[in-house]
Amino acid sequence: MIPFAPRAGKKYPRSIASALALCLSACSHPSAERVAERPWYAPINEAGEPVAAVFEGRIPCADDDGRGCEKVKVTLALHRSIERQAFTSYQLRAVYVGVSAEGKPLAASGSVTSTQGTAFDARSTVIELDASAPPALRSYWLIGGDILFLLDGERKPRVGTAAWSYVLNRLRPIATDQAEAASGGPASAPATSPAW
């Protein structure tokens, strides 16, 4: 005889069947209506310019920052002038992930300048954030419009660790009605953010 198997002809008590039905009815199905995800960054800046690009990555914690964290999740939103087709302002958020460093994210915003030239390529585009950004997060090498390499003071790409690099990848900006109105067209579809 198999343990826990019902005997032929014997029915389960109604209390077990009732409990099972109650448990199954408590499970809810996801609603067809999704709540719109709101971005942490402003979809348009004070000048009415929409977010043109959002970059995100995980970079190593600096040994000398005193935070004792494992990694830093960095997100950079860049606004673009529609007339000049140039980045004009930014919003930066850095979340320190680790045992002793978790807490309120570091946030900065300000103006952007685009210049040319890294230590390896004189014709490359470099995005410079103003002094509102932390010094270690101010200079980026734009590669193909979809990748940012964090640069050091000599405009060389910073070298990461075995676990984390100094690379930010482009995400799609989260669609909002404000961004659509500012750009004159539909905004990009929402992006899924990579897991921590």
C-alpha cells in the first residue's frame, strides 16, 4: 500500500476540499490594468526639453570612499535640446549597495557639455557633467549612442574589477505624457531595469 494514497472508494473529507478551495480562491490574478510606472527623473527639464537618453550600470565602490559598499548602481538621464540636437542637462542618481552603505541615494542635476577626444580617440564624443556631480562621476565617453564608459581625470576609461565595470548601458526612457508633448511625438516604451 502506498502511504497517503486514498483507499479505493473512500472520499476526502469535505473539510479538506473546502480548505483547498479557499486557498485557491485567495490567489489573485494580475490585473489587466497596469499602473503606469513613474520615472525617478523629470521627463522634461525646466527649459521644456525631454529626456533623450537614460543610461544605467553597476560600478565598483571606490576603496577610499569610506562607504564599504559592494557596488554602486548609477543611473544618468540626459535631456536634449530639440532645436540644437545636443544634450543640455542631466539628472544623476547613485545608490550605494552593500552592508554598511545602503540608504538614501546620492542625487545630482545640472548642465552638460559635449566635447571631443579621449586619451585613445581624438574624435570621440565625451559628455562632461558640471560640478554638481561627484568628481568620480563627471566624465563619460559615448560609444555608438548606447554605451557610456566612465573616464578618469586623464580621459582614459576607468578599469573595473572582476565583478563590476565602469560601463553604463542605454535604457529607453519611461514613457510619460509630458515627454510626448515636449518631443511632439510618442515617447519610448517603458524599459525593464536590470536586476540589482
